[in-house]
Amino acid sequence: MTTTTASAAVNAAAVAQLCAGGRRRKAAQGPRVDLRWARLLRVAVVSRVLRVVRDQLLACSSCGGGGAAGGGGRGGRYRRLGPPAHAGSAALAPVDRDDGCVSGSDDADDAAADGENVVSLKVSLLGDCQIGKTSFMVKYVGDDGEEQNGLQMTGLNLMDKTMAVRGARIAYSIWDVAGDIQSIDHIPIACKDAVAILYMFDLTSRCTLNNILDWYERARKWNKTAIPILIGTKFDDFAQLPLEMQWAIVNQARAYARAMKATLFFSSATHNINVNKIFKFITAKLFNLPWTVERNLTIGEPIIDF
């Protein structure tokens, strides 16, 4: 009996010890479980924050990409304009005309205001003094452009003109470099980032034509991608010269244009001859628009050779 009682006591003590050990193990496991949940919670919070940051970065990068496509980098700088409204019409109807009517009218400005972002294009004018560069620029911009949109400094004259072409707004920034020796220092800033460079000479002054290649070489040091255009000014006076002299000047100008890989225009700011057509040509070149003006090599008429 005593033995049985002792055995029962031992068994009870063992059971009590096991129960106490189980409670201790559960108590020890409690903090471990809490630590695991805390770690999982921290991981979830960090993951959520990282997802939010990633979404914000993706949104910003997509906005930046859209801006570049609209006119940012050099590779995609100019967006292609839409096709003509009428397939049979190849003319640049929204662009101004060479009929003495000053472009940039209120209707054109209203149409441009309805367009999308403005495409800014820089055009540089180079050539000797007193050849009609400023008159050419003022004729294109308009009578009031010099007061409203002009900026004049020593050796450099800037004027702007905004126009509407097929629902887009195009802003031409025209940089006129004076032809004296002191103004040569302005060539780098005038030619940098220009989409076209107009090399101009006086049709009635042979020496201004002889100096064209010097202007071309100076400009090429700073811009090798701009569209080169060779322009003979004062055609109205040139038409009064003897035919033999006209023939000689035409041949020399065409030879220079071929050497420069440039398009040749004879123009007159006084009578608005080929002034606007030159900027139509630039616009057509840049945006792959149709160009319908034909080559004209008739002596006594405004030459167009391209």
C-alpha cells in the first residue's frame, strides 16, 4: 500500500513537472511569435512604401517622355504635322503668301492659339553690311514686329514671328548678325541650335557675293546641321542691270550654292519677292510638307534653284 502511494505521488509530481514545462515553453514561444509578426508587419510596410515610390517614379518618367516627344531632344525635336485636309491640295495654305499681304494676321494668330505646344525654330541671317538683311527680316515679320517682338543690341538684331501651320504653332526666332568686323563675335551664339542659316548677298554688289564663302566657313564651325540657304537681295535693282552682268552673277551664285549644298533664292524685300517663300521652304523641309514651287533659272526673273 505504501509502495502504491509512493508511486502515485511520483507520477503526480512528474505530471505536474510536465505541465509546468509546457507552460514555460508556451511562455517562451509567445515572444518569438510576437517578434515574427512584428517582422512581417515591417516587411509589409516597407514593401508598400517601395511600391508607392516606384509608381511615383514611373509616373514622372512617363510625363518626361511625353515632353521630349513633343519637341525636346534633337532626335525627336520636330513632330510630324498631319496630312493636308484635301489630298489634291499640295500648297501650304496656312503659311503666309508672297503677294504683299503681311502674314501673321489676327485669323492666323487665332488659329495658332487653338493649336498645341509652340515649336520654336531659330533662323540665322549672315552676310555683309548694307545688303538688306534687316529689311528682309522686317518684311517677313511684319510692320509692327520690330516694336512688339524685336530685340536689338550692338551687332545683333532679333525678331520673332509665330504662325499657324496645319493646327500647330510655329515660332520663328530670327537672328540677324550685322556684317561688320566687330559683329563676327556674335556668329557662335547666332548659329548655335539654328535650324536654318540664310547666307545673304546684294545682287548689285559682286563683292558681297564673293564674301559668302567666308561667312559659310565661319558658320560651319558652330553648326553643321542647319539648312543652308543662299539669298540674293535687291532683285528689283538687279533686274535693271545689263543681261551679261546678270548672267555672270547668276552663274557664280549657282556655283556657290552647289558648293554649299544650299538652295538659291533671288528676293526683294521692297516688292516682297520670295521673302515668305523662303520660310515656306524651311517649314516644308523641317516637317516634310509638300513643296510645290518649281525651279526657275530664267534670266531676268527671280531665280529659284534647289
